[in-house]
Amino acid sequence: MRKLTAFLLISLFLFGAEPIKLHPDNPHYFEYKGNPTLLITSAEHYGAVLNLDFDYEKYLVTMHEAGMNYTRIFTGSYVERPGSFGIGNNTLAPAVGRFLAPWKRVNEAGLYEGEKKLDLSQFNPAYFTRLRNFIALAEDLDIIVEVTFFSSIYTDENWERNPSNPGNNINIKHALDRKKSNTLDNGDLLKYQKELVAKIVRELKSYSNVIYEIQNEPWSDDPQKVLRTHRTLDPQCENAWFKWSDIASDASRAWQRDLAQLITNLEAEFEQQHLIAQNYCNFKYAIKSVDDNIDIMNFHYAWPEAATMNYAWDRPISFDESGFAGQSDTMYLRQAWQFILAGGAVFNNLDYSFSVGNEDGTGEIDAPGGGSPILRMQLKYLHDFMASLDFVSMKPDLEVVHHAPGLEWHGLSEAGKQYALVFHGTSAGWIKLKLPWGKYEYEFVSPFTNEVLEKGTVQGSLTEFIKMTLPAFEKMVALKIVK
């Protein structure tokens, strides 16, 4: 044992801690630093590294103190204009002259506000210093960072500022359709994209807290409708993004497969490898195929069904972005509880209380989403609730609740041993459960205050459903049952 301990210490000194990985006993969850891990957070809008005015040290310390263990960053291959998507104080839209790109700038004006053009053949040392420092501090604070290499462009207005636009760099000499920029049919750009991926993968190879994502929302520039989410609405109506689940085109998926293979090949040379995520769609969809190089399945604005419909892929299912559902914290807290208790492994809310000058997360919200110190505290309650259980031994349970009038519910269980349930709605005052024979302890817990509303014991039955009286609650209540 002493020799093994010494070997582990030497390995940590030489190679760093082992990167976050899929849990060996249940690949729907993670293991980090030897501990089963869920990633639950309310975090800034991806500009922490590329926005020079953003104090990322204060931000990461604030996140750590609030118990948040996850954040996403964009690499600088995509950037937004101020006011994009109705987001005020947008960290992903730095002021002119304050956008730190991974490439060097030249003394020639680009398309957007005279911002200097980029030389995609020369990397910017200042960018990579800031990137490494950000990742290193996050690692010290046990915060996992998803590094998203690329993003859809969305609009012509954002294309005007995008580094891939031939008008913003000195390297791309041919016309380029923004909707083809993240496909294999993008001309000379592909070479520079691969060079960026390789550079970042090599720069971050020694860090334990990194997850790579190929592209943010790859369906957005060329959406392929696959599932009508709101069946009571006119299926021909196409002017609202929330009515359909869209997936990426064949061309986009081929490009993503190519980059995932590139990352895999590069990391094969290293002592340790990092997890790779792919962003599949909004809302919900039973994904038809998953690349063998992909470890994590990312969804945005996810329904709980996204977790259950894809559970058999035996990978962590991630609710990797929320934040366009109004400013009520309750909305995002409900989403988090329902998704995690449906079998999800990640929840990330866009927290617009983080902005330049408000890196402590106390800024005024000027955006289509929310975020606050209160929400972060409440998400920590969810994390603590799950940590009080052996969640690695649990899986989605669609049968334990026989009847819950007035309520929507989601739950996990290790049948006959432990159960985690969340109920949302207007209760009739009781529920009926299907519990195997045995004596169980239970607690009803408020997701809003972490208060135990009621606790006691209940006897399971081989032949009858167990009726339990619900305590008074508003909107949502959690239930933990342990044999």
C-alpha cells in the first residue's frame, strides 16, 4: 500500500491529477479526484477568458464559495456584438479593443467598428497565458471547465465580428458562407480550425478539470427539424425556435466527427485523456447514433425526457445551457431538480448577474434569463441533496410513484434501498408509492430553503401501494427515502 501511495504521489507530481472521467461503476455520472461527481451550476455567459475586462479571479472565487463546480468558456473563435439576443452586459460581447482572441492582430481594420484584423497563422501568447491561468485557478477551486471550441454564428450581425469572416482576418482569401464555416466545405478555414484545436489541446493537456466540446448549438445555422415539441400548435408554424427539436445537418456532423477524431488522436500521445462532449439539440430527442469518440451528450433548454430517452447510450446526459425562460429563479431551479432526478448529470444555467464589474454575481439582470446569489445557493441545496445519497447506484425510476394527483414528478432509485423524488405542481395532499417490503426513513425537503418539512418512517408492502400525506409546500417539494 505504501508503494502504491508513493507511486500515486509521483504520478500526480509528474502528470497532474487524473482528469475528470466517467464513473467506473456508472457511466451516466462522473468521477473527479476519486469522488462521484455531478456538475450543477449557474455561471457566466462564456466570455470569462476572451473578455479582457472580466475579472475571472473574482468570478471563480465567487463560484467556488457558492458551491458551483462547473463553467463553460468559448475559445474566441466566436464572439458577439453588444446587445446580441437581447442580452445586456454580455460577457461574450467585449468592448471594442477588449476582445482577446487566440490569434495575433495586425495593423489593419476589420469589419466591426475598426477592430483590428487577425492573423490566423500566428497564435497570441497573451491569450494562452490567460487561458492557462483561468484553467489553473479553476482547478485549484475544484471547478470543471467545458472548453467549447466553436459555435454557430446565428446572424449576419454576429458574422460581421467573427474571426472566421474573411473581412476580419488576413488569411481567408475566398468568399465564405457563414452557414458553411463549421463544415468540411469551408475552404482554407478548416486548416486554421484544426490548428486552433490542436494548440488548445496541447496547452491544456496537464489539467484535470477540462472537458472539450466540439461546437455550441451546431444545429442553429442549418437546422434540421426532427421532433415537434409542442403538439398542440400548428406544425407548419416555423417562426418560433421553441416549437421544434432541431439537430445539426449531415455536413455539420461530418465536421464534428472529424474534429472529435483529431482530439482523440492528439490525446493518444498524452499520458491522460480528457472527455469530449457533443451538443445534439434543444429540448429533447432520442439521438439516433453517437460517435465512439464522444463521451458526453449535451442538450440545451432540455426537457427531463432528454435524459430518459437517451439513457441507454450509457453516457452522462447534460443540460448544458438554460437561460432564456424569463428572470424567475424558480424556473431554473425547477429545471435543475427535474433534469437531475430524471437521470441527468449536468445542469448549467446562464447567470446574467455576472458581468464586467459584477464578477461577484450581484449585477442587475438585463437579459431574457435570470441568475442570482439566491439561485446559486438553492442549486447548492440540490447538489447536497444528491450527495447525501449513493446516487451512482441509482437510475431513473418511472414506476415508484403510482399516483400523484395534481403533480408532475421525476425520480431516481436503487430499488428497495434508496429513492430520490421531486414533485412540482398543486398537490391534492397525498401520493401513492410502490415500495418493496421493508422499513424506510423518509424526509420531505424544500428545494427553496433546504428545510426538512417532515420526516418519519414508512413501511413498504409486497401487495399494496403506500399512501403518504404530503406536507404543505409551494410549487415544489423533494422526497428522500432510504431503507
